[in-house]
Amino acid sequence: VDWCDSMLEDMCEDLESIDHSIRDSEQADFEDGFDDWDWVDSEMQLEAEEDARERVQWSKEMKIQNEYRQRLANMTVKYLNMQGSEIHTSKPYPLCHVEPCESFREAWLHTLHEGNSPDRCLSLRQLRLRRQEINKKPIPAETLQYRSAREVLLHDLDSGPAGPIPLDTTKLVLGGDVITDTWSWRELLGHSLSNDVVHVQVVYISEKATGP
């Protein structure tokens, strides 16, 4: 009997020990689960805060860019001949409607799909022909927005009262320097007067003079 009682006690102790081990393991798993959810919640919170900061930064950047683009759109270019007489005046910057984007990433994705118009690849002479095809109506700004400032100025001059001009040989001079395709609109604006007026000198070179 004593032997049986001893065995029963040992079995009870073993079962109790196993039960404690199971409960301890379940408790540990339960706590680990809470730790995992805490980590996920923390990561989501950090991501939300980062997204909010990016949106604020994007909003500030867009405000600056819109103000700058509006200033470019209001920039007046006065074209002067070699004698200093004004031959044409306009606001040539091609201001286009910009679809509002909510983030830097969205804007980047948008640029991948924009500017696919075949008119982007037209030469200045072809743009002249296109104007004739559409009864001399202005070329849409979207067609000009990816061109260099020099090309846009030549197109503007060619389509104005002073045109047509010798497109291949006409030189545009600003501040003593010839405007090239590397010039940006920012550089042009940097040469403007206090009221954002830019004086561009037009140097016509006869196309015959440049022939063989």
C-alpha cells in the first residue's frame, strides 16, 4: 500500500509539473504574441508619422514650385534687334496644368507617364508647319514644356510678328552670352530686371552666309 501511495504521489507530482510547464509555455506564447503586436503597432505608427512628415514637406515643396512656375509664366521677354529696337514682346514660358500629386513618389510615377506626345520630337521647322496646319493657332504648352528655353524662345519669335526667322542661324544673346540649349529658365529669370523683364538681343545670320 505504501508503495502504491508513493507511486500515486509521484504521478500526481509529475502531472502537476507537466501542467505547470504547459501553462508556463502557453503564457510565454501569449506574451510573445502581445510583443509581436506591439512591434507591428509601433512600426505602423512610425510609418504613419513618416508619411505625415513627407506630406507636409511635399506640400511646402509644391507651394514653392507653384510660386516659381507662376513667376516664370509672368516673365516678360523683350526681343531687341541689333539696333536695340524692340521687335517682339511676349511671355513665352509654357505654363501647363499640373495634376495635383500627394507625395514625392506619386509625382515620380506621374513623370514616367507624361510627355509621351510625338510632338515633343518635332523640330522647330516642323513646329512651324504644325502651326500652319492648325491655322496659326498657338502650339499647346504641353508640346513645348520639355524643350530647352532657347528652342521655346526661337519658336516664340518665329511665330510672332517678327517671324518667320532663319531658325538654324538666329542667335539669342543675353548679358553678353549666347543662349544655348544648356540654359535653364532659372538662368533666364536670373538675368531679368526687378519686374521680371528679360531683354534678349536677336542676332540674325543669313542662312546663305553659312552655306558652303
